[in-house]
Amino acid sequence: KHDIHFEVIAPELQVTIKGPRIRYLDRRATHIVEVGNSGTATARDISLVMQLPRGLKFVSTDHHGRYESQQHTVYWQLEKLPANVQDAVTITTLPMETGNHIMKLDGKANLGITDRFEHVMRVESVPQLSFTIADEADPIEEGSDTTYEIRVINKGTRTATNVIVGADLPPQLQPI
């Protein structure tokens, strides 16, 4: 009787997307795309493919990533990834539509190794109010009337509702 001991070695691929889960319209969102090999052998000929939802506009990426506008997809290639090593790339997008947007990431390596990850980012609109106050006459003579104009401007991406404008006047001024 003979016992033969052997160890099977193989790469194992994991892909993930890390980044904001909530973003506002017209504000850039940067995500980190991670690829790891928790296996016992080097993974080779790795390709990462991220399918962007239509509501996100591609802005930039690093590590020689290539954006294909026809497919609205970003591609990265990695020659090899040793066992127990992780690598990462970044991608920046600009939200153009409200709602839930799913970023789909596929990782593939030789020997038919694959992994998939989906990241959901909710895009919301937000009101952004600012105001200015201007008086008609300056200086104001004692006992005279003047008018103050208050302008409220919404520079946001959503309608502001229930806006209340109030003013505190010093005892020397009386509203008319």
C-alpha cells in the first residue's frame, strides 16, 4: 500500500465595486473596482468589463482602462495576478438621471475563471437655495421709507417646496 499526497493549485478570482451608494445629480461619483486572487496559483490574462447604466456618464478611469461609447462599457486588461494579491482601478462617472443605477462588473481569467459583481447607486435630485438682500436707498434717512428686495434662487436639480422667507428687523426698523 502506498499513500500519495499531492496539492492542487489553482487561481481564484473575485471582483468588487466600492463607492457611494447615494449620489446627487451632476455631482461626480468615483468608484474603486477591485480584483483579487485568493487562490493558490497565479491568475493570467485577466479582463475586467464594467457595463455602465445609461443614467451615468463616463468621465475617466486609470490603469489604461478603455471606454467604448457604443456599448457604454469600460475595459481593463491585466496580464497576471499572483496568488493572494489584490489590485484596484478607479472609475469616475457623472450622474445624469435620477433613480437606481446598477453598475455591472465581470471578471475573467484563463482556465475559464469568472466572477461577477453588481453595485447599485441611487441618484437623487436636491434643491439648493441661496438668497440675496438689497435695499433701494443707502443710507436710509431717519423717518423715511425704503424697500428691501429679497431674491431666493434655486440652483439645485429639484424643485424646492414649502419655502418660507422670514426677516428679523432691529427695533429701529418697522415693517409697513
